[in-house]
Amino acid sequence: MMDKSSDMPSANSAHLYERALKVLPGGNTRTTVFFKPHPLYAQKGDGCRVTDVDGTVRIDAINNFTSLIHGYNHPDINAAITGQLASGMCFGLPTEAEISLAELLCDRVESVEQVRFMNSGTEAVMTAIKSARAYTGRPMIAKCEGSYHGTYDFAEISEGASPDRWGDRDRPHAVASSLGTPQGVLSDVLVLPFNDIEVSEKLLLEHAERLACILIDPMPNRVGLIQASPDYLAMLRRVADKTGSLLIFDEIIAFRLGYSGAQGAISVKPDLTTFGKIIGGGFPVGALGGNADIMAVFDPRPGKPSVPHGGTFTANPMTMVAGQVAMQLLTRESFVQLQSLGDQLQGGIEATFKAQGIEGQVTGSGSLRRIHFGTARLRDYRSSYADAAKQRRMSALHQAMLRNGVLMAPTGLTALSTAMTPDDITQIVDAFAKSLASSSVAAS
């Protein structure tokens, strides 16, 4: 059976979706994996390939939205979790495994002296904000327009603002992402124009007395996968020092960029860093790390800490052992390999755009690349914002890539893995060429 809307074998996925509609709102638990007429359901993964329930095998170029940097079924990670499974999945006690993973992160990241674990990136950002407020005694956070930092009320403000709501560029509106967000939340979030040094500094200094922290992703995906300029980051560091607020780097995705994360190649160092995704080896994870004086807000030894924090599955040993092995496998040589694969992918896609006479470009670095229609210079959220026509075209490209054997994000984001080879990248580029030439993409 073929799905008439997408022309893909999907009878089993369609059946599962019908079941899901009865028990899940919209048949969905993750908005990010939904697409029309229905998502494809995974059955298994191996290396850099994923097989759906209809038996179709595709190259996985999104890797669970960046979390699987070694792809699927890595024998060393499997051995670690199988061994831990026999000893216990979780306890009402700490384990040595959390110490080992914390030691690894402290060793790799210069700005991190101590670590606190959570179960998701959203929790990591939420806890970072709470710790900044506790440490400074102030309520307000600053974040860049368009940046996604999870689903905590304060962190998600203006992550997807539309042109009719985003306000003037020199004073962006704080726009709620969810209906019902209290006005008090909006009042405590200062929205900055990404990479605009003059305007951002002015806004930050206006709110200096209320500012607890400045939150930034060094290469935010939803801003367009554009890197923050060194001068912009230097300004944020200078203002944080001047105002007594904390500078927080969100490296939940950006930690893919190097052996010591994005900040390993940046002279600016944050006070706190949030982690997630790849540090869990494929299991749910989040972490917050930073200066020991700031991290002391979690210390229970004097009594009730300034920020009480726990969680039934926090630092569970399954995640900790998988994460430690996954990170140990990420050698400096691994990042050289990933950079080479990413450069090959970007070069191939941009050459294809040019060969077919279609305007397009690729942003990103290392294992993270994002495809865009259009050739206008991308410098911030507003310049990279995809209007309705571009969204339709990207949706058509996503569907065409699925038909041609490649899974990527519906937004054009790709996240490569160490399981890939140059031949796999060639296959992705070939699939892109076929997809771009298809009538569905051209007509959108």
C-alpha cells in the first residue's frame, strides 16, 4: 500500500497513527517528529541507518535531533548498558557512574568545576535559570530572539515569534510560545536581537538592576544555525561582569562542535553551561556545570540548599555509563572526522543548488548543518525566518528526501554521526539532488 499524499510505503505507519489518534492528542507526543499526513514509525536502527515499521531503510541524518552522535547500536555503548542492566537500572542512592561522567565533563570544559545532572535539556536550562536567580537575587533573564532553550516558560519566550508579533528590531517584544503564559513571565524576559552588539548592550544595561542572567546558545538552530560572533559573545561577557549577572552558555546541541564543546574554540568563558543530548549516550539526560561558587547553591551540607534539586531518575546509572562511554569515544580525531563529513555535505548540497539553478545555502559547522532556500545573508532570527512559501518548500523537500532514502529534520537541520562514511554523505547528496529536482519541491 502506498500513501497517496507522500508516495511512500507506509501502511503500517498509517495503521499505528490511527491507533495513536485514539490515545494521544493528535496522535503525537513530540511536536518535532510530527509531519503530515502522518509520521513514519521507527522499528530499529543500526549504524547510520534507521528502518521503519514498513521495512524501509533510510540514512539517518538527524540522529534523534542531534542526540545520537555515534548512530545506533554501537557495541561499546551496548556493552556498557548491558553490564549496568545486570547490576541495576536505578537506585535511591548515588552511584560511582555519576562521579565518573562529571569528572569527564570537568576535565573537558575549562569553565566547569562542578556538575549537576538532570533528565533533559529543558530541565538543565530551567535549573540554570533558577540557580542564577538564587545566586544573584534577581528575577530577570535575557535571551536572544528565536533561540530555543527547551519548554520552560521563561526559556521558550520568543523562540518562534512571527513578524506580526515580534516588534521593532531595536526592542523586540517578549512573545509567548504557549497560550496562557502569564504576563509576569513575559515581564521577566528581556529579548535581544542576536549578534547585534550595540542594541543588545543597550537593552542589557537598561535592565541591569533586575538582570540575573544572560542565556545564549553559541550556534542556535532556530536562529538559523548561525554562530554567535566573537565580538557579540565578548560584549555579553563584559556586560555580565559589569552588571553582576551570570553568563550562561546553552551547549545542549552546540557541545557537538568540538572536544570541549563550542566554548573550546571561544576565548569567552561562561559562568554556567547547560548540557544534554550527546552526553547521555542515547538515554535521557541533562546537566548543568560551572564555577564551584555558583554551583554551591545546590549544596545541601549547611541545611536546605538555596536551590533544592532532585529527580527520581536523575543521574541514573544507565544514562551515566552510556554517556561516559559515548563521550570517551568522542576523541579529538572524531571531531576532525565529523568536520570533514560536514564540509563534504555542505559542499555537495551547495553545489547541487548551483547546478540546478535554485537559490539555496547551508549554515552550521562540524556535524551540524542546516539547509535554507534563498541566498540572502543570514545574520539573525529575522533574516533566517522562513515565510509560508519557504516552509511549504522545505516540507516538500523533507518528504522528497524521505522518498529518496534520507531522514532529516522537517526544518532542514541535519546532524551527522561517527557511524557515517564519505560514501554515506555522497548518498545523502545524491538523494538531495533527486529531491530538489522533484516537481513537488519545484512547485512549492
